[in-house]
Amino acid sequence: GAVVSQHPSRVICKSGTSVKIECRSLDFQATTMFWYRQFPKQSLMLMATSNEGSKATYEQGVEKDKFLINHASLTLSTLTVTSAHPEDSSFYICSASIRLAGKIYNEQFFGPGTRLTVL
Amino acid sequence: ILNVEQSPQSLHVQEGDSTNFTCSFPSSNFYALHWYRWETAKSPEALFVMTLNGDEKKKGRISATLNTKEGYSYLYIKGSQPEDSATYLCAFGTTDSWGKLQFGAGTQVVVTP
């Protein structure tokens, strides 16, 4: 159980185009999804927290107009990198969690990630 | 920004040997410490979640301990096997982080036959 898929796994695009990445919880309903970015040899950096039916909360320094997040259902969140540039090339990974009553932390279940290369 | 440090960054282990590595984190407002195993081209897999000082968790040949007062956790692999080769991530959550986790950069373990 607790499987999260992410598509595409790899994408190469031209500078100036937009790229959409999907994150799906396959066998559970995720109240919260998280989007991370990872540069080589560095840790996963949280970009934003997405709750179903509400606007995403972005971390400091992350441009909300650049990285559009939509969480339209309890099983799907999308990240759109708008007008991508070479500096947006990175590894993007999502996680999904279920909010349990009485708990502050929630187990996060990860997708396999998306490697974005912008030419 | 809360810093989570993992050391070493990488290590090579001979099959059959045991090994351990460290995750250090700020001890203030501690709530939970997570360990994940991340194999290449796969999703990070949750290994342990620990919340209490002195917690010890075990899963097969892998175990972890937690010291919240001094802010560190150890992950141990006993009798390493090639299938243990992966990057091991730790992540730290605080009482005021609303479920968000701060990740370390990971320890890459390579087990050679």
C-alpha cells in the first residue's frame, strides 16, 4: 500500500516552454502533497505544501508564478514549471501524506521523481 | 533554516561487514525523526519514524537509535548485503513545522561482494 506515482520520469524541453509534472497517490487519499527539488549532492529542498482544494503554501524563495501547483483532488497534484529556463533543470520529487487525527507528523510516501532538463 | 547533517556523505562496505552512520539535527522543538532508504531510480522508502528520546527501531538487519537531547540518530546495518546499497536519508520534523520535514543530504552506501 501507499504507492505514489509521478510522471513523467524524465523530460527534456526547450527554454521558454512549460512542463507539467503529475503526482498521484494510487491506493490512498492524500490530504497533503509536498513538492521537493534536489540539486546534485544536496538534500531534498521543500518547495511547497499542497492541500486538496486550497492554494499551495510556498517556501521562502520559491516563485509561485514560476512553479504552479494544483491539487484538484485527493489523489492528484500537479507542478507546472512555467517558461522553463536552464537553471530550472533539476530533480523534482513529490510526496503524499494522510493527515491523522491527533498527530502533528504524517508519514510521507514518495514518488520516484522527475528529472527535468531544460535546453 | 534548520540544518540536518548526515555523515559520512558516502561509504563503501564489504559484504558481511556491519556499518553505521549518523544524522544530527537541532534538538529544539523536536517532534519526529524519519529514516528513508532510496535506491537509484526508485521512490524513497520509509524505514523508521522515531519520536521518543531513547527510541530504538529495528527492521531485519537495519536498526536505528534516537537521542533527542543531544540531537542525533544512528542507523546501523548488520552484515551488509549488496541489496543494502542505497542512499539513506534522514528527515526531521518539529512541533511547529506542520508536518513538513527537513532532510539531510543522505549517506550513500555501496556494499561490494
